[in-house]
Amino acid sequence: MSTVAAEAAPRQTTIQALKPVDPAAEVSNLPQVAVGFASLQSFQLTWRVAGLFASSSVVPQRFQNNRENCAIAIDMAHRLQAAPLMVMQNLYVVHGTPGWSAKFLIATFNQCGRFTSIKYKMVGTKGKDDWGCIATTTEIATGEKIEGPLIDIALAKKEGWYQKNGSKWQSIPEKMLRYRAAAWMIDTTAPEISMGLRTTDELEDAFDATRGEDGTYRVTTESLRQAADAAAEPAQQPEEEVKLIDLAQGLDLIKNAETIGALESVKSTLIQNCQDTKRDFPIEWDAAIKDRFESINQLL
């Protein structure tokens, strides 16, 4: 058959192809994408959702107009299988360290489905230093009863929680005993539920922090100094002073480089030395590197 005849032949199609496309069916065939940072599609979805939350006046003030923090909170909510808004309402930052509200952490543990709801066993004499609390739960799969560490007033005093200015340990000791007992039990039993974060009560006790109206916490310089002194390690030997590579030494290093790899290594060393000594990269070195690069290529 000639080319003209082939072009003149009628085109064949099917009835299925002539049917209108159902938009709902098209959407249902699209791959499912979840929020997170595992893929480009997941990140793009997370970033778009974060923009929605950041522009909302319903979210706490610390998340408003802060798309980056919203994106992190959304990812954490996805990992915990919780509502993003709930996570934002219960995630605080104390001196740059994020922490959960104790109520949210306990609620997350109770609803995880792996353990029974937390129970509290009070021990000792109320009003005395031996008055304390033990948080208990039962692992549903095995039926094993789990008890967390004992938290008592004596421990609160030894750790310095009790004596802090405005300490809640003095005004609501039983509630603080329960909160701390639950937090430590979760931390030692299922730390993945807290995602490695402490409660805001623990962070407040670590620093002399006060909560502002916007939900953020502020600390005094004195508390930071005390915390730094408590965590200070033995003094380390001072770092050796960086030796300056002068112009002539640098040119010799470039000249003696025999391979492209060696030349790249010399270049990196010279750049780092300039950064350490806070000076510009000499134009003489730059020209010498280009010349040496051409010379090595000619020998190959």
C-alpha cells in the first residue's frame, strides 16, 4: 500500500477511548503521598500544609508565620498519628530545646494501644520527704506489669527542682509527682513515644524558666550559668594555633603536586588555611593552580 493510501485510510478507535474521562477516577489512580521528608513529593506536601498552618491565627503564636516550625510539627504529628494542631498546642521550646506538655505525653502513651492507661501508686507520708509516686502500666501483648522509677520529694530536693523560685513542687507537689513519675516511666519504657523529648516541666526544672504569654519560655542568665557550671567537663587543652601558610610556601605546595587529586588536596588545604587565618585567597595561588592543572593534563 502506498504512503498516500495509508494516510487516507480511516483511523480505528474503541468505544472505551471515546468515553469521557471521569475526574474522580483519575484522582483515585494517583499515588498516595504522605507528609514527611522521605521524598520530594512528601516534602512538597508537608511544605504546602505548613504554609496553611503558618498563616492561621488558630495555631499558637510561636507557630504563626513560622512555616519551618510548622513543617517539623506536622512531621512529628504524622509519626505520632496525632492531629498537627494538637501537637502544635502541646509542643514548647525551652531555651532552644523542644519539649512536650506532660498532659499530652501521658495522653499519647495512653492511646498508643500497646499499654494500658497509666496508674499512679502514692507511697510514703504526705508532706514528708519520703512522699512519692510510682507510675505503673501493663503491656497489653504480654500482660507484664511495668513500674516506673520512684519519684519522691527527697529526689526533687536533691535534684534542685523543689528549691527553685516559683517552683510548682512547693505549690502542687502531688501533681508534679505524678507528672514526673509518668514522664520517667514513659522515658524508660517506650522512649519512642516521646520521640526523645522531655516534658516542659523537666525543662523548666533544668533551667530557671518562665513561660510568656506567647507560649515560649525564657530563662535567666544566672540559671544558664549554673546549668553550664553543673555540666562543665574538665578543662581541655587549648587548640594549637593555626600556622599561617605564606605566599611562597603555598606556591611550592602547588608546584610539587604531581596529580590532579594531589592538586585538589593542596587547594583545599590552602583555602582552609585562608579561612582559619581570616584572609583572602591570594590571586597568585589561584593563577598557579590553573597553570599547574594545565601542565598535569598535558602530561596525561
